[in-house]
Amino acid sequence: MTSPSTGPSRWERLHESIQAKTPIFDLLRARFRHPVRGSERDFVVLSPPDWVNVVALTPEHHLVLVRQFRYGINDFSLEIPGGVMEAGENPITAGLRELREETGYQGTSARLLGSVHPNPAIQSNRCHFVFAEGTVPTHALEWDQDEEIQIMTSPVDAVLALARSGGITHGLVLDALLLFEPHWQRIKAGAS
Amino acid sequence: MTSPSTGPSRWERLHESIQAKTPIFDLLRARFRHPVRGSERDFVVLSPPDWVNVVALTPEHHLVLVRQFRYGINDFSLEIPGGVMEAGENPITAGLRELREETGYQGTSARLLGSVHPNPAIQSNRCHFVFAEGTVPTHALEWDQDEEIQIMTSPVDAVLALARSGGITHGLVLDALLLFEPHWQRIKAGAS
């Protein structure tokens, strides 16, 4: 890489306080000190548990999709299954659990596609993406209170086309689908 | 699409209150009513302004990158330029402004690559992705207080390889880069 400028400093995190608690994250005020200037400043940090989303491929090479009303945008959103990881859970276990609870689908094998920080500037957690193969509906649904989920399947290429054309707008779901794309090209090449 | 289940209901948003204010978003408690059951429930909604990120291509077919210390993850993060849109600003104007202020680069043309919801479940805003071509360093830097940004350029294919291998972990930056990929394939095909 070509870089004409000098590197940024690593601020020292001194302490934090909880500004607000919610059922899904704590809103922290974290105090940082600049290592050179010595100046101190508070920054806002959201601290949710890690999240997981699952790219679930059926034997017919469809993907499992969920459509839900989302309170943040006050509208419906088409997504892949996912949710909040429990303490101590690994991403693959958590992903398969969320897939089963939300959709009743279970897979024959699963692996990690990748992990991101949803927003490094203001949020501490990570979101993991799991790819599950051979998924078929086997279980009863176990929805949380107030969950109403329309479960759908659609051919992979149709889902990827939706992702690239604005039909799927959830940024983390888009990450998972676009990270899955080269895996899908290999599967398709082997299957055809 | 194949869907064996019925659709979810559209909840009615009744009113909201501010649970906490921060410099970068309001934390709302929004009251919703289920249209069939009539039950009411509060949900947490983060309400930031819209954001924008810029895929800035140089005449040498490098991308402009920024490396910063990020308080949310308490670590450094390699990203593309971006920031908060101002009220009434359109995404392209905002993206070019952020590019100029953060890196001093200015482009010859720009267009929208796409827009996402960073988190439809709990967050109301959108993040827009702008593609700027012919970008070269022309302006003095205008960093906000406490901004320290390492400005770099790197060949597009190297950046995309980093994005797909975990070297770039910002989920929204990853969206922008992966949405840019087919555009880049066309540019590369035309340029070679």
C-alpha cells in the first residue's frame, strides 16, 4: 500500500459507565485518553452480544429466507435467518440454533463464511456468517414472543440478484450473501 | 418464491420517547400495536442521521483507504472514507464532501452504488454507497476534532482480496466494496 501520511495513535480506554440499558444492548459512555496529547474524551459505545446470520442452502439449491416486520425501519425486510448469540456459544452452533428456531430447517454440515464488525466506530460486537448445507425443514418452529416470520425459499441466483439490486437492504445480510457468492460459484460449477 | 407460511403483520407505530440522547444518535423507545392481537409493546430504536461511504477510484486504479482508531471496537480499522450526512444533503454530495474532508481527494464523476439499512431490526437510518472515479489529492485535509486518519491507496484487486479474507471487517465498508465488484470487473475488462 501507498501511504503518505503517518499512522493514527491507539487511544487508551480508561473506564466506562452505562448511560442506558435496553433489552438488547447497553449504551456505554467510554472514556479514552490520547497517548501523545494526553487529552481525554468520552465516546458513545453500543455493547450488544455477538450476532449470527445463516446462509442456508437446500438440496434443491434454494436459500432459506425470512420476511419480518422490523421495528427499526417501521417496515418489512427480507433477510436470511439470524439472531443473537448466547454467552459461550460458538457461531456455528448459534447459527444452526437460530436457523432451527426461526424456520424449522436443519442442515447436514455448516462452516463459517466470515465475521464483521457491524459498526467499528460506535459498536463493540461482531456478526458472524455461517453457511449451512443440505438444509431441510425438520423441526417445529420456536418463535420468540411477538415473532411473526414468513419463511420462504428461492433459487440462489435469484437471491443474489435481489441482493445486488436493492431487494435485500439489510447490510449484514448483504455481507453474508456477497461473501457466499464465490462459494456458490464453486458449488454451481461442480453441480452442473 | 416458495412460501408455505402466511405473512407477518404490519405493526402500527403509536408514539415514541427519547430514552437517551448522544452526539451521534437518539435512543428511542417506540410503542407499537399489533393490528390483529391489539397487544402493545415497546421496542428500542436507534435513530442516527443517514451515513455515506465512498469507493474512490484513482486514475491508477487504486482505491483510497483510511485507517483509524475506532472507539467502538477499541482497535484500528481499515475502511473506505465515509461519515455522517448533513440534513438535506444528497448521498453523492455528502460522499464527495466526506472524501474531500477526510482524505483531500476529489473526483471527476460520481454515482450511487446502492443503499442499505445498517440494521433494520433496531436502527432507522440508511447507509449509502457512492462510487467516485478519477479521484486525485487536490485539497487540504479538514479533519474533525480528534480525527487522525492514515490515508492510503491500494490496487482494487488487493482491496477486494482483503475484503473477502477478513482484512477489512467493517460490515458497511464490506457491502460497498462487494457491491462495487461487478462495476470493477467491467472497468477492468474495458481497461485491459
